[in-house]
Amino acid sequence: MGKTYRLALILIFTSCLVACSALDVQPVTKPMVPSPLPTYKVGDKFVSKVAIVKDEQEVVAVNDKTVTIKSSAFGTLTQYRDFSTPDQVLSGLFPLKVGNRVSGTGSFSYNSTGTYERTCVVEDQVRATVPAGSFETYQVVCEMEYSYPSGTSSELDLIWYSPEINHWVAILRHGRMFVLLSYDKN
């Protein structure tokens, strides 16, 4: 996907999100320092909302590479601390700073099987205001190209990640907007 096309999509999505959700995005007042990998502790809690579904998440296990989260809406999820990659560690996105880019490929098995190509770019630094508060964030854009036995599809994720709480405050994923309602870091 070309940079102009990607930027147009970001502007369209951001405009829709600002008008249609509990997310307000403004420029940061001063540049942010690069952000290291997220750190989590057992017992950290995050409550978010997607559409009408409230999701309560609690960190139940942590190691040097992964975090396991028990979600009231999605069950128990184990993911890499580097949220840009679902099934392998891709180096280069962290420490987060504008311009960092990481790409990789992988395979999946969820309702179907196939492969994907994923590219994530730290596009900007913005102040994101959600119900949980106002946070300086890195805006990360991830483009995915999926190949299934029956064809292909594309997807774009927008992630607003706050170094202050070591977690995202908003995500546009699978065409749905997730916003952080509250959090409790141990």
C-alpha cells in the first residue's frame, strides 16, 4: 500500500473516529522520548469498550517476551509484549519513535488457515483523550495482507499507545473501535 493511500486512510479513519467515538486526537505540545517495550505486572487491569461490549482485562502472567491477559469478552489471550506482531517477535518497532517500521510474515489458523504479511509504522505522536483520561501517545499504523485458500483480504489497524501506562488507550481493529475506560496498574 502506498504512503499517500495509507495516509488518506488514516485521515478518513481518524476523522470518522473523532466524530463517531469517545476518542479525541490533538497534536502533542512537545516531542516524546522513545518508549521501551511495555511492562506489565500480574494484577494490572484495563477496562475497555468496543461498540456496546465492555471488556475487563487482567494480567495473569508475564515473562520477558509475553503477557497473558484474562479478558471478560475474549477469554485468555497470550501475546507478545511487542503488540505489533501476533505470533513472532519482530525487532525494530521498539523503542517506539516516529518513523520506526517493522515488517514480517506469519501463518494463522482461526476460522480458516493462511498466511499474512504485516507492516507496522510509528506514524505520529498525538494526545489522545478517551474516557480513561488524556494521554500522550504514539500512533501506530499496522497494515495486514491475508492470504486464505479462498482468496486474499487487507486490513488496517490504528493503535494509540501510551508510554505513561504502558498500554494502548484506543485501537481501531477489524473495523471496530476499542477505547480505554479505566485502568489500574500495580
